[in-house]
Amino acid sequence: LRHPTAFAETMGRNSAGRGVALVAVARDAELIRVTVGGLADRALMSPWLAAAEADAWIEAEVARHPAVDDPFHSLPYRLSVTKTLIARCAERAR
């Protein structure tokens, strides 16, 4: 667009129409390492931890780092999606 509308400009700066969170999980025996994007001002990478500890880890990390501002997807929603993705990835990595 030569003269984008305010709506098009807004859509280009947020996650509407894009993934809300990005999750990668690596597994080593019974431990996992999680990398998450889309929640904080930077990517978050866990130490090696038990899969059952992942929820507590991500909540602590989100509390420590500034959250990404997104008018379409609230932080609680993105956190919920991230926890679900971590659990699914950890299960598939077995």
C-alpha cells in the first residue's frame, strides 16, 4: 500500500494474524529445556528442568521481564497458550 490506513499500520505492529507465542523444547532423558518467544521483551530460555517444573519457570520469567505489549492478545492468554504448547512439545519430544 502506498498510503496504508491506520488499521493496516496497527495490524503490522502487533500479533493479530500471527502466532501469539513461540515455543521450542529440547529433551535429554527426563529433563527438558524450553525456549519461549512472544511473552517478554526477549526470548526466554530455561535451564534443564523436569517437565512438571515448566509452568512455574515460565511464570517466574514473565514476572522478571517486561511483557510484550499486544492489544489483541492479553498476557494471561499468551501465558496460557505458552503453557499448553510447552506441555504438548514436551510430550511429543519423548
